[in-house]
Amino acid sequence: MKVAYQRKRYWNEPTLTAWERAYLPEILRGLGITSVVFLRNMWRWVTGRKGALTTYYPEERRADYSPINRGKHVLTQRPDGKPQCIACNMCATVCPAKVIEIEAGFDPADSAHPKYPIRFEIDYSRCVFCGLCVEACPEDAIRMDKETPHLTSSDRHDMWLGLEEMLTWNPQRDVAKPYPAAAADGPRHGVAP
Amino acid sequence: MTQDLVVYLVFIVYALGMLITFGTILTWVERKQAAVMSDRIGANRAYVRIPFTQIKLIWWGLFHGIADGLKMMCKENFKPRTYDQVAYAIAPWVVFTPVLLVFAVIPFGGTLDPGRLSPALASWFGGRTYPMQIARLDAGLLVVFAFSGLTIIGTMLAGWSSANKFSLLGGLRAGSQMISYELVMGLTVLGLIMIFGSIDLGAIVRQQSGVVLGFLPAWGIVYQPFGAVLFLTAAIAENKRIPFDLPEAESELIAGFYTEYTSMKMGLFMFAEFIEIAIVGALFTTLFLGGYNLPYMNDAGFTLPGGTTIALGHAAVVVIQLVAFLVKTMLVCSFQILVRWTLPRFRYDQVLMFAWKFMLPLALVNLAVTAVFLWAQQGGAR
């Protein structure tokens, strides 16, 4: 026996009032809402204010941009300008993305830290910005800036940063690790506390 | 003779330039208006750098249209393995060309008397005057409907010749939807034709320059407010824009009848759609918003309701009429964009139901009421 098709009844059937069913008034109300929003925003733009919620990143920045954001890496320096890094490879070892490449060199003149990096490179096309390198470093030689590295490129080989780009830390302004005027402090200087 | 050629050449260049400018500007207006309506900024990263300097002209993202055009031209020119290459190749042009031709009969300004513009021209033209309209046809409105009917063939050709089931479905939908709404559009205008007693668009606009009830401008929207709403709805539906964009409903049909079109061929479809917005705007302006007429304005200047007259020179009148037409058209285009970014899409059965069970009866009622009213006004059953 053929059973006539019966539309399934749902427990939350949509209910429309007669006013909503008439369709046209609600359409007009919708058009009214959008045009009021349009006119309000347009008025703000015309009077020199901002009529949008958009933050025009990177030119503008939201107020709640985190000051401890993990962005581009910074290699700290000794007062004489040499990198604090002793090329121990701990950051490269802990790095989950294996993006850090260090080539160690030997400097017999500096008896306190004879090992130093000739090459210290990070591949930002693969970096996951986890911050483990910063935590692993025994010398406080690598930190992370809140600025992101703006490395827009169509070639992945342009996304490597080396020593020159990362040695941007200025010792005079560092609060976390002050250097008292102690360039003459001798061989003890610069050893991690 | 030569004078006529020169004047009409100027008209044609003006009209084509205006349409193509509208098509380009509207892509920008659509983006920006949508952005401002939804609290965004909108596309603003494309810029033109002045050579040898670092000065970048952004101009609120106006150059995104150029970027789009360049992108369209640089894209791969994909050809489907279809059995009907000819139909596939000409379909975009069959859509694009009639859209441009419709504008030939729309008056975009009042009467131009070149002799009064500058004394140097006076002797050469010898008192000839030209209504600012490319083709002065008695069958103006019929030509409009005939040409906009041709675009249906283009969309169906595109859907049929793409050898793609989504395209075919889109073409079928486009065909049935556009034919239905073409009918409604014609019926809504009939009331207006009965009132003005002409289908020559120039004559219709000239009759709208007066005043009714002492203060209202004698625009079509005053005589036929209901017809105006129906006409605009049917025109948006015929233009296949949201909420009636079923032929290209991307969630169901990928891109509908132009799924298989790439690069500039697809660009032609998009461009035709944007020009059609401008055409709908121009047509609505001509029929219902008094065309190039400002309220209380005629070819000599303004005549305010109190009886005050402000005389204007011929050049000023021509410029005001041209600008008034452009501004009104732009406002109607803007309203269409507002509708497009406000309303959700219909279901397909709803679209056709809306045409045949809602719009058509209302258009007929509008026509009947107009007819009875006119009959009563002309003396009734004496």
C-alpha cells in the first residue's frame, strides 16, 4: 500500500508571525538597518574619523597587542658588540622545527668565551615561534621581540635571517639585564649569573 | 549633414565612455559600499607608484579595478572540450553587446543647441538642435525590452555550449527566470505608458519636467509609486543579482552558466553584469525619476512653486541636466548594491513562484487600477 508523503514535524518548527510572513515589511526593515549602518559609517569617514572596526595592520595595531608576543628573534650582545652566544647548539637541539643553524668558531684572543658563532641562521619559513630556544639558552643570548618578522616573499630562500639581522639588541636600553659601566671588568664579565 | 555626424559621434563616445566608466567604477563602489555597510574598510591595498619616486597613489582602492582587469587578461585562457566551440566563443559577446545597445535609446540630457554654446558654432550649425539621445526612436521602450531579451539567449548559449552539467542547469535557470521577469517588467511599465501615452523615452522624459498638485515634480514615481517598486524588483531579478542570483548560485552550481569560462571571457560576463546595473539605473531614472530633469527645472532655468524664476544659460542647463542624470543613475545603482548586500538568496522555486504568483498579479492589479483611474479622469461612462 502506498503511503502518502508526510512532511516530518520537528520539535522546533519555525514560527513566523503574520507580519513576518508578509515578507515585505521585514525586507524594508532590513534595508533600513543596513542603510543606517552605511550612513553612520560614511558620516564618520567623511568627518575624518574611522568608520570601521578593522585595524589597519601592520600600519595600525590593536591596543591589546601583547607586549610579550613571540615574534622575531634577537641575539643579545656584549658591551663590545660581539654576540653573547657561545654556539653551544642548545637552541638548535631543542628546536622542534629544526630551523636554527649555527656554525661555531674559535677565538683564542677572548679567553673567557673562545667559542662564538660564525654563522647563526633561522629559517622563518619553518619557525613555529614556540620560544623553546629562548628558554633553552644558558647565556640569555637569544630573546624574542614582539614584532613579527615581515618576511613577505615568493621565495623561501629569502626567509632566512642571519647574524646581521638579529644582532639588533641595544645594551643601553635593556632593563632585564643591566650592564654597569664595566667594560674593564675583565674576564669575568658576561658570564651568566 | 556633417554637423549631425559630429554631434552624434560625440554622443556615442560620451555614452560608451559613461557606460564603461560606470562598469569599472561600480566594481569599486560595490566593494566599498559592502565594506562600509559591514563596518569594514574594503579593498585598499592596490596602488599605482609614480615612476622613479616612492609616491604611492592609493586613492581609496580605486585601482583595484585595474588590478582585476590585468589579472583577468593574464589568466590562462581555458577552453573546454565542447562540441560547439562557436557558440562557446560568442556567448559572452551575445550577453555584452545588447547591454551596451540598450543605452542607445535612453536620453541622457535635454535638447542641445550647439549654436548657443559658442558663437563660433552658431553659423556652422545654423540653428539645428539635437535631443541628447543617440537614437531618437518612436519605439524606444520596445527596443529596450528587445535588446535586454537578447541577453537571455547569451546566457543560455553559454550554459548549453559549455558541455558542463552545472552550466546547463545555470543556463536553464537563467532562461526561465529572465523570461518570467521580462514579462513582469513589461507589465509594470504598461501603466506608465498609459499615463504618458508614448513609448518614446524622450517624450516620456519631457512629460516629466512639469509639476503635479502644484509642488510635486511630475515624475513617474509620483504617478506610479507601486509600479516603480515592482519595476525595480523585476529589473534586479532580470539582472540575476542577489537575492535572485539563482543562475550562478555558487553554493549549488559553482558559477552557473559561466563555470567553464575563464580570463577575459568570464570578465566580459562580469562587466556586462555591472553595466547592466548602470542600465537598470538609467532606465529607472528615465521612466520613474524624471530622467535628466531636476525638480522645477526646464530648458530655460528653474521655475519654483512660488512663481519665482531663475534664468540659466544654455551651457549651464546642459551641464546640470547631464550631471543630474548621472547622479540619479548612480543613486539607483547604489540602491541596487544596498539590496544585494542586505537580502539573502531565494530558493529557486521561490523565485519563480514570486514572479508568477506575486509579481504578475500585482502588476496586473496596478495596470487595472491605472486604467480605471485614467478612464474616470477622461470623463468615464458619460
